[in-house]
Amino acid sequence: MGLDNTVTRPHEQLARWLDADMTAVNVLIRDRMASEHAPRIPEVTAHLVEAGGKRLRPLLTLAAARLCGYEGDHHIRLAATVEFIHTATLLHDDVVDESARRRGRPTANLLWDNKSSVLVGDYLFARSFQLMVETGSLRVLDILSDASATIAEGEVLQLTAARDLATTEETYLRVVRGKTAALFAAAAEVGGVIAGATEDQIAGLRGYGDALGISFQMVDDYLDYGGAGDGIGKNLGDDFREGKVTLPVIRALAAGDADERAFWTRCIARNRQEPEDLARAMALVRKHGALEATRDEALAWAGQARAALAPLPDHPLRAILSDLADYVVARVH
Amino acid sequence: MGLDNTVTRPHEQLARWLDADMTAVNVLIRDRMASEHAPRIPEVTAHLVEAGGKRLRPLLTLAAARLCGYEGDHHIRLAATVEFIHTATLLHDDVVDESARRRGRPTANLLWDNKSSVLVGDYLFARSFQLMVETGSLRVLDILSDASATIAEGEVLQLTAARDLATTEETYLRVVRGKTAALFAAAAEVGGVIAGATEDQIAGLRGYGDALGISFQMVDDYLDYGGAGDGIGKNLGDDFREGKVTLPVIRALAAGDADERAFWTRCIARNRQEPEDLARAMALVRKHGALEATRDEALAWAGQARAALAPLPDHPLRAILSDLADYVVARVH
């Protein structure tokens, strides 16, 4: 809104454009995370919801709906739905990963216990479906229940593929879609659906969210080996320590010799790591251009995200979404 | 169907009446629990789904639909939905309770790990919503998303009420509804909804499921202090060891003297138990008539379940459902 776009980052621009909507989303989230009888529920939820994430997913839903001319209020419900699904998966992820910190704060499983994280996640998931039902749109329910299944399937796949050096790029991409892209895609798509956009536009929004999510996750996976551990919220070396077989590892392994393969096998497959191993792993992914290749893939997906916006109306929000795709990969430039 | 009803138990009669439907449900369950990419999912699910539970919840859905004259096939989807929700909650419960055995077999969290149980539960929950969406009934989605929220809220409430001797009977009843009655009620109600039954009949089915579920859970809670540990699947003393404040404890505590209160405080609130404490706990609930009172409550709810069936059509399935309410409490006679 007449702001200096050269200094404001795209997700901040989105948040400003959609400020009134986002306020309504936050009110609805606070209302629906309440539980008269089980105060543990809002305690745990507030810890995460109010930790100050970027709220990218609900912003995508709001932006998609507004971009397609929506004037109703169901997009508020859908944005809250998407944030609840995201929060539920974070709660369960932290149990699965045995995480101690998220967004620079202790995780809920550490502050309360794993039990609370599992059950409060289930509650939020159920609440998200109640919100969807209120929109009266079976198509929205179809899209978001499919996304939920893809997310859970991707998480199981990630679990069983961990420490498996035979993991293919195809499996990696499937995990990435489950972890990140499926909810980005659904978040954008339901915004278009509720706005009554054309099928071309809805497909464009879905394609945008999918490609943006993949790009976003690939950048995360890049930073795990190539970042500076500079407080972006990502801890350098986490994936290595957890034995996740991400794109940098897949590429470095494919290009490595027998000695290097033995190194990866010991560290990832056998989970026998010494403190100095991370430095060698980082050197190997650099040496074989695996980091660069990961960045190039992320860039290509960002390009796909921008291109997918073509059928959408000419609107300042479209330009911001396009900038957002660039911004996501700018972290690795 | 012409079988000797005096020797066949009501749930077996239900299963025979609905044999063809139940076969279709089992085929659908096996189809939908599959995951092309994550074979861990059907492994974990099959372990539970094929453990030979009584399938009471899907049978309730099928019976309700058939009793109301339904001739379509959505009741098959809804019965599978209900079984998936139940299986998902069992997977998450076993993580929360740190259980080692269920239905006489090692639990999934023991055979695989907590992570798999959490994520496969999430997957089944998402799959259950996909199945509901296929019925095209927003009312069904409304009922089952409400039930899911009640279940999760009840579980959190049970978690925070554990070891809390100030737990009231009202809170106890809320936990019982969450644990058992909410899904029984929804299972029966959606059968009526999909069949296009009258509002009176739908309310009757819901009331039946609710009262049956409460009665069922109270009998379980009775058996934890009054059972013989005879392989019914219930382990005598589990609730006592886990510090669950169930109706027998609430009633015995209310009637006890200062010395007894100190005993309950040490064992339940402070979780300091000796092997011989269970015998004293069992003696106390007997001495104060707390076991008898629990049985009487269960009997009263079974009576309510039978009465709730009044608006339903005169049909052999109605008689079997009525017998089922008696049978559930017969375990404590």
C-alpha cells in the first residue's frame, strides 16, 4: 500500500496488505484453540501459535482469495484451518524428532510432555476440520483432507527413509512435498476455490504453492549444510546429525568415491559420528557441487512458482506473491 | 438370522446380520490403509486392525443405517471412517499411556516406535476425513469432526486429571464421553443421517450410542478394581497404577476416613505404590460400595441406551442393539 517495496520483505508486504484479514484470523485462532474444560490445550497451542512465526500459510490462503476478488469471510476460516493443521504437524514433528527447540524457544514436548503434544495436536487437527465444515464447501474439505494425508504419508516416508543412503531423489521430493509443499499448495488452492476462481486460476494457485513449498524446503535443506547458523531458526548440521538423506547428501554421495561413501555410511547409515564429521560433510557437499545443485533446483522451483501465477488477475498481490518466490531462494544467494 | 439367540452374544449377532456389509468394510479398510510409498503405514495399521477387535463402532454405523432402511453404500464408507478414527486414537493412546500390550499383543509403539504410532495415527485420521468427504454429506462431516474434537479434548482432560484426587464426577463423565461415548454416539448417529432417518430417530441413535459408550466405559473402570484379570483384555489394576481417577476411586475416596485419604494420596497423587497397595485399594472400593455404585451407574446408562431406541423402527436389529446394552453390563453381573 504505497510502502517502500525495496526495503520491505515480501512476506511483510503480504502481512500489511492483509492486515485486517490477518487480525480476524488471529482472533478466530484464539477463539477456537480455547477449551473450557482442558486448559492445557490453549496453553500448549499459544506457546506455538504466539511464538511469532511468519504465518506464511494463512497469508497464502488470504492472498489467493483476495487476489481472486473474494469479498466473503470464509477465507478467514480457511486461513485459521491451515494454521491449525500446520501447528498440529509441528507439535507432532517435535515429538517425532525429539526436538528441544523451535523458533528459538523450548518445544512444547519439552515444556509439557510428549503426551500433551500428541493430544493437543489431535485436538487442533479436529478443530481445523470443524472450521472447514463451516465453510460448507466439500471441495475445500476434499483438498485439505488430501493434503493432510499427503503430509502424514510424507512424514512416515521421511521416518523410514532416514539413514537410508539408497534414498532416491524421487523419494526425497515426495518427502519434501509431504513436509512443506502439500500444505502450501492446499493453502493457496482453497483461497481460489472459496473465491470462485476459474479452474485455470485454481490450478495456478495450487501450482504456485506446490513449487514455492518445494523451493522453500530445498533452501532449508541447503542451509543445513551451507548456512552460517546465523539465527534464521535453522540449526546447521541438524539434518546431518538426524541422518536425514536430503538433496545435498544424495548428490554428494552419487559423486563421491569409495572412501567418501564409507564416510557417509558410517555417519548417516550407521549413525556413528564424531564432532569433526560435520565439517567434512560440509566440505564434501561443497566439493562435488551438491550445494550449488541444490540451490539451482530451488531456483528452478521458484521460477516455476512465478510462472504458475500467469493465469491470476493482474493485482498487486500477484506481484508480491511473485516476489515472495524470489525472496525464498534469496536466502541462499 | 434364525440363529439360536440364547447362545449367541449380541455383538456376534450384529456381526452375522451385517456380515456382507462388514466384509465390504474390511475390504475398504484394507484398500485405504495402503500407502504405495510408505509401507510402514499398512504394516502398523494391519497390526491393530487385524488384531481381531469386536469392530463394535463400525457395526453400530452399519446397524443404524440398515435399521433405518438404508439401501445405498455410503454406510460402508462411514463404518470404515469410524474404525479409522478409532484405530488412530488407539495408536496415539498407546504412545500417551506408554502401553506395552493391547488385545493381548505387543503395541505398535513397542514393535516399531512412538514416532510411527504418532504419524500413522495422523495418516489414518486424514484418511478417515477423505472417506467422509466421499459421502458428500456435510452433516456427517460436522458430526464426526465434532466427535474428533471431543475425543481429543477428553484425552487431554484425562491426562491433566490423572493423579488429581479433586477430580469431580462431572469431569470423570466428560473424560468417559471423550474416551468412548463420543465415537459410539457419532457412529450410530451418522448411520441414521446417511439413511435419511427422521430427526427423532437420529437423536435416538445418538442417545443410544452415548449411553452405551458411557455404560461400556464404566464397566471397564469397574473391572479395573473388581475384575478377575481373566483375559478379557483388561488388566486388573492398570488404572490404579496409572493414577487414573475413575468412578470407583472418586466414590471410595468421598466415603473414606483420613487414614484412607492418606492412602489414596500416597498411591494416586504422589504415585508412591507398593505391590500390596492394589489389594488394599480393591478392598476399599468394595468396603464403601463404590464398586456396586459404579455397576449401578453402568446399569442405569444401559437402561437409557435401551430407552433411546424407542423412536427407531421395529426391526430385528433394534432388538439386537437393545440386547447389546444389556450384554455390555452383563460383564459385571
